[in-house]
Amino acid sequence: MRGYFGPIFAVVAKDMLLELRTKDILVSTLVFGLLVIIVFDIAIDPTPSAVATVGPGILWVSFTFGGVMGLNRSFGVEKDGGGLRGLMLAPVGRDAIYFGKVLGSFMFMALVEAIIYPAFAVMFDLPLLAPGMVPVALLATLAIVAVGTVFSAMSVNTRSREVMLPILFLPVAVPVIIAAVEATGALIGSGEASELARWVPFLAAYDAIFLAVCPVAFSFVIEE
């Protein structure tokens, strides 16, 4: 067991150390997410009814596109610095590399969300503490990085990887975004509380399916 999880945590530690030195992924993702919220705050009249209707969509647009930027940078840094070849030469399973990348991206994205949500709540006059948001955000974030890691590895070898990743990833992530928006809408007052009982299990099932399928797909993609 230790021999399996050791390489996963080694990949996470490497990504964390690299990010602490450069801060490229965290800063770019955070700035982009905050800019999306600021633009929408200026563009619409943030009345309670408007916030209840469009607020969840604004929030998850910010989270999702910020996450796409982070995923793009994660493998882009590996490719540009020669780290991807080093990972391929490491005597570990490809699934360990996959789960290490997923865990690292999940931690970065969760940190960004923890900073963006309070800014969103202040701008749109929502409660700063929303305990119900935590399971929804964690499940949706895990789904985004689980699928996005595979497509990021797929697009990193293309010339236009910044364009290819959203084109490949977003159609598959649409069900997750819809579920997250609907569940968030129920939490902030635009939907029924029973919606949570519908969408949270959906997100959990999505995570379970793709966390089983994506490591297998990743092992083929990363070899190309």
C-alpha cells in the first residue's frame, strides 16, 4: 500500500514545490476567477432575485475556467521543462502519475475556490459561510480535475494546447457544471432544497465512474 501511494504523494510534492517557487498556476487561476466575478458584478444589477437566478452560473463559470487554466499550466510546465519525459521514465505505474496530478490539481483548485467564494459572496451580498457549498464544491471540483487531467495530457503535445484543452474538455464537463449550478442554486435560494438530493448523488456517481475510467485512458494518452 505504501509503495503505491508513495509515488502519488511524490508527484503532488513535486507540483507543490514547483508552484511555491513560481506561483504561476495559483496566481493566474486566481486572477482569472476574480476577474470573471468582477466583470459580471459590473454587467448586471445584483438584486436578490438576479443573484439567485444567475449567481450560481457566474460562480461556476469562474471556478471552471479558472480550473481549465490551472490544468493547462500543470502539464504545460511539465512539457516545457522536460519534466514529462522524467515522469515517463520513472519506474511507477501510469495510474500513480494520474492520481498524483489529480490530487495536486484538486488542491490548487480547492484553494482558489476558497479565496474566490468569499469575494463572490461579498460582491453579491451572500452569506460568507455556506456549509452546504463544501460537499457540492468538493464533488464538482474532483470531477473537473479527474476528467481535465486526461484531456490536459492529451492536448499538451498539440501546438494550440491552450485552445484544444477547453474544446476537448468542456463538452464532457457540461453535466458536472449543470449539476453544480443547480445544487448551488438550491443552496442560495433560487431552487428547492430537494434539488440537492438529486444533484449531489449525480456528482458522486460521476466522480466514481470517471475515477475508474480515466486512469486507464490516461495510461494510453500519456504514451502517445
